[in-house]
Amino acid sequence: MATKRQRRVIFGVIGVAAVAVVVAFLGPYVYIHFIEGPAPSKLELPKTPTTTSSSTAGSATSTTSTLDGTWNVGAGSIAGYLVQEVLIGQSATAVGRTSKI
């Protein structure tokens, strides 16, 4: 039969393990729902393409530029990602952005 001291040690170990499990599951819930806050909106290119039109001697021409091609990084550029993730059963949106490009 276990002595009083052995029972205390066993209950202590079980108690610590139970607290660790609760914190492991409750921690992400509290972080995602109360600390993190809403994710910023995704980065997007302008919705309207640039349109130029010119008129020469009675004929009008119109050209629309597309987003295809080579883009250069300029002042004010931002790079980032937005990913849906599941962290211990809790859905969250992970976002990373930088302007240091």
C-alpha cells in the first residue's frame, strides 16, 4: 500500500499534468480570441486597370494595360502573406507583412 507521501507525490504529478493539458488547449483559445485581434485585410493590386486614350485626326484609340509583365519594387512597396491555420483546434489567420524589401 502507498504511503501518505507517495500518494501526495502521485496526486501532485497528476495535478501538474492536468494543469499542463488545460493550459495547452486554453492558451491558444485565449490568444486567438482575446489577444490577437482581427487579421488585416489581404494585400491587393488596384482593381481598375490604367486606361489611356488618344485621338489623332478623327480616329480614337484606347489601350488598357494588364497586370501581366515585370514589376519593380518601388518606394512604399509591401510584401506579405495571409494564411488560414488551425492551432490546436482553433482556426486563425496568420499574417506577415514587411515594407523592408
